[in-house]
Amino acid sequence: MWWYGPGMNGWGYGLMTVSMVLFWALIILGMVALIRYLGRAGQVATVRPTPQQLLNERFARGEIDEDEYRRRLDVMAAGTSPRAEP
């Protein structure tokens, strides 16, 4: 029964304890990482339209006329803010 010595000594028990803690920590961290990855996979990044795209949509829907469309487009191209009209 004791062919290879008297069994495990203090270092054996310590190594076994540390390896078991590391094993379960890796299992738990792997599960958390997998859940977070799968949770993000369902999310779709929303792309916000540019100001010019919004202006094009408003013109296409008929909310603004051609004169206002051109004026606002010129303001955006110039890079200035429109002045408030009295």
C-alpha cells in the first residue's frame, strides 16, 4: 500500500489546493466572458444619420421647401451657424 512513500506531504496538499482554486476561477471567468460576449452579440450598433442626411429626409418628406433646403445646405457647407431671423 505504501510502495511509493507515505503519501502526500504539506507541499502536495498546498499545491492541490492552489490548483483547485485556479481551476474553478478559470471556469467561472470563462463562463462570465462567454455570457458577456453572447450578450453583446445581440446588440446592433446604431448609426446616427449626418445632418445632411436629416436635411435630405426632411426635404423628401416635404417638411421644407427647396429654398430653405438650399439655404440650410449652404450654411452646412460654409460651416457657420444660421442666424436667427427677427
